Amino acid sequence: MAVFPIISDRNLALELVRVTEAAALASSRWTGRGRKNDADGAAVEAMRAAFDTVAINGTVVIGEGEMDEAPMLYIGEQVGAGGPAMDIAVDPLEGTNLCAKDMPNAITVVALAERGNFLHAPDIYMDKIVVGAGLPEGVVDLDASIETNLKNLARAKDRDVQDLVLCTLERERHADMIAHAREAGARVRLLTDGDVAGGIATCLEESGVDIYVGSGGAPEGVLTAAAVRCANGQMQGRLMFEDDEQRARAAKMNPGKDPARKLGLHDMAAGPVLFSATGVTTGALLRGVRFYPHQVVTHSLVMRSSSGTSRFIEAHHNLSTKVWPAQ
């Protein structure tokens, strides 16, 4: 049974859009100016201020880092104006480099779940595999070869492997996987940054992406899982440790569970989940912030797992009356 009723669930979804819009509006002032830290700082400050109006008792579980590393939206920070106890996962500016260089796919992201339903993921790497909705359960597997996964996915979609598009981050660590995918016949779409957008793209038919594979940030993995839950897709992940200290930290954050286990979608984001993202720069997922003489236009995606509904919202913000977020 959900802690929040359906009406509250619906209202919270729209409140989350306002939160990601605020962060996008603030960071968009830094688009193309080569100052990623300023862009990120503006997004963080605006997002934190926007949370003060949301009717929740929220705890940040995926955020900007530990309390001594981040002035706000740090892990464990309490946010919201009061209400049901919720866990919050945020990335105030996913793709800081993309924003600084005015490249595609910079977005602002928030996800919400009932208390205790998000994986508490340290800031390390996670191996991930994601596909969209309407496929047989277990059609792909994190432990299978890329050739096997592509073959099984093509069969499930009644297509040839040559028709599939695999998306991944352009990193040296993915070179072998990319080579094997191309040898199998798949096309590969490479991202310079921003694997949250890449993962979500598998759940949107118009994106043209069939499968996302590769390692990226674990916090971003939890945010991706929240969106994939809402879209009824499939995802698996596994935390990747560089040393015993990282392993011990992950174990402490999720007591009683093997930190190296293969994670299913519900291990990362369980129960009713809400997700919102707003575009900062235009990409395959969302259009970026657009400035006109008397208004600013934002483009957002909001999703609810309880209904499985995804809404794209284009908002026109009046320059003469808008209460602007932190700049």
C-alpha cells in the first residue's frame, strides 16, 4: 500500500517538474560558457530552494556527496515543506561538461520513492544493462556476452541484430564491448557524457535506442532505475569496487546485503516511484531551455510507476512575472 494516495501522487509528480525546471533554468544561464562548476552550482542552489515548496518530508539518499563534500543536497540532508516520508535521488545537472560546452543531453533529474526504497549507492561505478518495455522477462542479462544479449533481444523484437542500436558511453573501458557489438552487426550510438538519458532512451520508441550497456556512475544508475521502473522497462546493475574501502562503504550503506550482488530493477528502485527530468541542452530525450524576448520555454519528462504514464511537458515561463531561481 502506497504511503501517499493517488491524488497526492499526481500532485507530487507536477511538483517535481517544478523542481527540475528550476534547476534547468538556473544552469541554462551557463550553457556554452565553459564553466561547468558554476553551471552545476546554479542548478544545485535552485533545486534545493525549489524543494522547500514540495509537501514531503524528504531525505536525500542520492545527491551531491557527503555533508563535508557538498553544501546542499548532500546525502542525508532533509528537504521539503513537510509531509510523507520520502527518499530523494537527485542529479541537479546530469552532464555538467555537456552544459559547459553546449553539447546535447544535459538534463536535470529528480526521483522520489517511499522511505527505504532506493538503493543507497556510493559514488563509484556501476555496470548496467537496460532495455525497454514489452519484452520477455530476462531477455538480456548482465552476465551474458554482448553477442548473446543482442541475439536474444533481436529475437524478442522479431528483428535482425543489424536493426538494433546499442547506446553506451564513449570510454576506453568499453572498447572491447563496442567492437564485439559491431562485429555482431549492431549499430552503436556513443555518448560523451550523460548515461541517465542513454538508459531512459531505451524506453522511448522515438529515440531509436534498443539497449544501453556499460559502466557509469552508481548514483546515476539508481536514477536510471527509477525512470525505467516508471516506463516498465528492464534493468540490471552491479556495483564495481576499486578497493576494499569502497566495498566496505557500500556494505555499510546497505547492511545485511552482499554489496557485489547482481541488482535487479526493484533492488535499485522499489515501490511507487516518481521521476522528473528537464532538458538543459537539446538531445535525443528532451529539448533544451529556449530563450525568447518575453519568455523562456522548458521541456520536461515526468513519470509515475503507479500508472505507468509518461508525460512530456512544455512550459512557457513569463519573463515579467516569473520568480527566477538562483542564478
